[in-house]
Amino acid sequence: MPEPGKAIYARILRTLPDIARWVKTRSILLSGHCEVLGLEEDGEELSFVVRDTAAGEIYVSVVSRPAAGVIVEAVSQGQNEGEVLAVPENRSHVAAALGDWRIVDTVLHTLGDTARMLEVPEGSVCLLPSLDGVDLESLPPDLRSELEDAVETSPVCAAYADGHPVAFCYVGSRTESLWDVSIDTLEEHRRQGHAARCVAFMVEHMQREGRRPIWNAVKSNAASLALAARLGFVPVDEIVVFLPPVNWSGGLR
């Protein structure tokens, strides 16, 4: 990365505290695989859009209120589905720029009472240093692709039932002190405790690195909210996710 780019990223990172609402944004900036668009300064406040250039899909975070044209530029170069993140206080500004993009409200949680985290029976959950030997063909294509990408940059663990992996947990994003919980369970094995054991295992694993978990749950996802509460996560903030219109193929209509 050229030195001017490093200086800009460092300056931006100093303005974004390492808290739940900025986990994905800081993770993208720390990776260096990103592009900052429309950077403007108003006193102590910076406005800009950061786009993840490593992802195969659009992944954009809008910070403060950059010009609408900058937001449009950030999403118009993508070809596949993705998402745009914004904090609730800037919801209307981003919504006006994106037009008919769908809006999903999500709740961010941090771990409160760790004593409520489940005990993980020995051998029921294992780290997967790679996907070698994992029966990927039995997994849905989207999940298989997700795990193949995740194992390149994150520890991945799997919960087993009858000798087969049925639930997976990995680090969706990470900062200096936080990480975002990503969890998937095969549909026929849901509500059997596999996801909870996976999360408990990964929480302990990441604690050794000095990182605390962030749980991101869509407001309408009662199962995710219930599991978060069961494991001792407590709501601390919200974030707004914008998803492309149905049948969107790059660019705005």
C-alpha cells in the first residue's frame, strides 16, 4: 500500500472507536484491501465511504454523510449482491442516495454474563485448520462457498453429530479487540444446541487472542435474538443494512 494510503487509513481509524458499530468498517480498513471514496472533513468529523475491494460482492460502509454521488459510485461498480452499512442516525441520508434498496435493521450485542456460556463437551466441536477431509459435497452450495472463503482468513470451528459437521462458526470481521460472530447450521440440525456449542468454543478460542465477540442479529430474526440472549449477549447498539433491490445487477435503477 502506498504511504499516502497508509496515512489516510491511520487517520480514519483514529476517528472510529473500536466499538460494536464499527467492527466491519475497521476490519476492512485494517485489512488494507479497500478503497476510501469522497473523504471530507468538517471540524473533527470525517465523512467518507469505504469499499471492501477483496470481496467478490459489494461490501460498503458509509461513515457520516458523504455526498450522495459518492455512495452511488461506491455501489455502482459491483455486479453481485452485497450490502451497505450505515449507523441509524444517518439512515435517511443513505436511504435517499440508494433509492429502492431494501433496509434491514439489526441489533448489535456484546457478551455480558460469560458464566452463561455453555460447556462444550470434549470432541463435540473442533477447529478446522483447513477444509481437507471435510465432506463439503454434503453442504449447500452457498454454505460451502462461504466456508471456503472463511477458512482463508479466519479460524473456523465445526460442531459434529454422528461424525458429521452440522454447524460452523468463524470470525466474520475482526479489529484489535473485537470480532464478529458468523454462524451457520444445517437446517435439519437446528435447535439442537450445535450452534450454541460452536459459538461457545469460538468465544473461548478468540479470548486467548484478547478479542471479545460481537453478535449481529436482524431485528426480525427471533431465533438469532433468542440464542444471543441464551448465551449471555446483551444489546448495545444498532446498525442499518441496505440490500440491493431484487434482480439488481450492478448500478442503480
